[in-house]
Amino acid sequence: MARRTEDLAAARRLLLALSEGLAKAGRLLVASGLAEDARAVARMRAEVGGMRKRVRTVHNAAIAAERGTTATEEN
């Protein structure tokens, strides 16, 4: 696997972990009665979700380029 593809795969894993961590943090903040902070965390999680989609698209394109295909494949 090319270095760029490996880096994109690592970025996908890190963004997924970040998204899961933010979701848990949001739940804990709600349970603690800190709704305003939980809303801020929800906005952060939404931004991370957008990043995950963009990185997924680029990563799938990189995989397709390595395989010599033009179709992007879902991982």
C-alpha cells in the first residue's frame, strides 16, 4: 500500500476514534447537566463527521488509483 493510502487509512481511524470519543463526552456532559457544553461537543462531532466523509472519499479514490480502476469503492 502506498504511503499516502496508509496515511489516509490512519486518518480515517483517528477521526473515527475522535467521533466516538466526542459522542461519549456529549453523553457524559448531558448526564452531568451541562447541556450547553454538550451542544458545543455535538457541533464538533458534526464537523468531524464532515471530515470523515471527505477523507473516506479521498481514501477510496487513492485505493482505486492504486488498483488502476476508476470506480471508487466503499470500505
